[in-house]
Amino acid sequence: MKLFDVYPLNDITIARASGSYLWDNNGQQYLDMYGGHAVISIGHTHPHYVQRITEQLNQIGFYSNSIKIPIQQQLAEKLGQVSGKESYQLFLCNSGAEANENAIKLASFHTGRKKVIAFSKAFHGRTSLAVAATDNAAIVAPVNETGNIIFLPFNDGAALKACFDENQDSIAAVIIEAIQGVGGINIADHEFLRLIRQLCDQYGAVCIADEVQCGYGRSGKFYAFDHSGVEADIYTMAKGMGNGFPIGGIAIAPHIKPRHGMLGTTFGGNHLACTAGLAVLEVIEKEGLVKHAQVMGVYLIEILKKVPGLRNVRGVGLMIGFNMPEDFKELRKVLLNEYRIFTGEAKPDIIRLLPALNISKTDVDLFANAMQTILNKVSN
């Protein structure tokens, strides 16, 4: 049997990893400035994380949600403390797409409505509702097409007001990434997020903050939406939540009430996943990684703005993007193949940086120096 060929692959096989570094099967070292799509939040193979999972695996790895799993409540309590959302409720699942799927479904249950507002360049996942709310026709299958999603321009308050005025009591939810990842590191204006909150309150809709990529401390706050000074009704999360172990979740405001059978999952909230999630939060808290992400982000952005040729350097915390020089679109390939540095992309010409939240200043400098060397060569 062959693998189903849906991924364009670099000809690299990673054999081991530690901190912000990777080594391939030939012993070649790489600096990881992408964290496997923002998944690696506390560094590869963090000792506390490895110890926690090993100990749990030696006890029990899985049983279903038909029994009490105390570590689920431990994770919920720690997440409430670290995120500042102690009054919220936690539903656990396995991925970002699942988190967004359940968030939209829950909003519809809560309101009894069908319409969902999403935005241009949004990416919310590849499952049925999540992909319908994703602004990429190439990954929306005919069966996913629905008239219930309304796409509006990102950061366009007038269009948002007009949509609510027109649809009024049919809007179930607004879903937004406070910082769009796949869309190209596009940052929502704080005023726009506050307007979403205001209109959702006015019309009885649910405000969903998709924090799958921009959340979990990456922006210098636990949730990027909260930079606006207002709160969402539902926060979705996944990538950095388990540092590589599959886990997702939604934090749900107390006014949204559960009932048995409303949501469900086989693997969500299993013992190993919760252990990984708890280990991540313990490291984030103990090592002060939310603040560290903010400080390192400011430092790196300031350096990159001085690199000749880079266009539109932007970001918040350790979620950073920039456009490659017009005449040098091979920058990402050069970084990987000649300087052994992994970065991400957003098509057609944007590089995304999503390193571990505990990346060191030394490693940030190594990346910045490589950028300066490459682009100085190009300009000369």
C-alpha cells in the first residue's frame, strides 16, 4: 500500500529533536523556526513533558469518556488559571478542525440559528463546518458547500454592521482568527474585535475566537483575541496545546449551558492527551513563556525590519510574517537547503515564523544573521 499523496515533501527525514533544533538521519542539524505548524510550544522533547508522558503511559494510556478521568479536571483547572478563564468550561477533542467544528455546532445549538460569519483569507480546518468557513475554494468539496456561511472582508467594520443589520436574528456566530496564520499573518484591528463583541451581544450571536494557531501564549497573551480588551464566548485551541501530542479543546463561557449528548468524542480527553496538555501548561507557567514570547517577538520583529529587501514585516509575539523580496522568491528554499533553517509559508510570497515559545535569544540571532547574510548577498 502507498501513502495517499497529498503533501509536497522536502527530501528530509528528521530522526531526533531537542529544544529548537532538529537532526536528520544523516546527523545534519536544523534550526526550527516553524515548530511544525506552531505545534511545538515548549520546545522539542522538553524533559518535563517527556517525563510526564512516560509516567502516564506506564499507568494507563486510554479509556473512554464513559468513566471519570480526573486528569481532565486537572487540565481544565490549570488551563483556567494560566489563561485567566477560570469561570469557563472545557470540552476536549483531538485537533483544531474538531475544535472549530464543535464550536460552530455549539453556537448553533445555543442560539437555534444557522448563519455563521467568517472572513476573507480565513482558515479554520478541513472538516465539514470548519472547511465551509475556510476561505479557500480548492479544499472545499461539493458536499461541504453550504449557504450558511457568510464571508466578509477582514477588518471591515462597515460590512460587518451591514451584515448584522440585514440578517439580524439568523446569525448564530462570528468566527475569527485574531491573527490569521495560513492567510498570511494578518492582524485583526482591536477595534474590529471589539465591534464583533458588541454586535454579538446586541444580536444574541456567539463570538468564537479561533486560537488554534495564534493562541496558547504565542501572541504574548494566552489568547490573541484578548489583546482587544474584550472576551470571546468560545475559544478554540489545539496546535500548541499538546506540544506534538494530538489534543484540542474549546473553552466555553459559563452562560452557554451543556446537556448530555450535545457534543462527544471517542479519543478526546484521553489520559495521555491530558497529560501532554497539563505538562505544556506547567512548563508555560513555570518558565514564564507567555511573557518570553512577547519579548522575543518584539526583538525579532525589530531586527527583521532592518533587513534589506524584506517587505511588510508584521506580527505579534512569536507569530511573525513578512513578504519576500520581489526579485528573490527562493528565500525560504535557501534558508532550508543552505542554512538549515525551517520556516513556514503563506502563498504566494510570505514567510511565516512560529518557533517554540521558549526559543533563546541566541537562536533568534542565528536566524536573523542568516537572513541578513542571504539578503546582503542578493542586494550585492
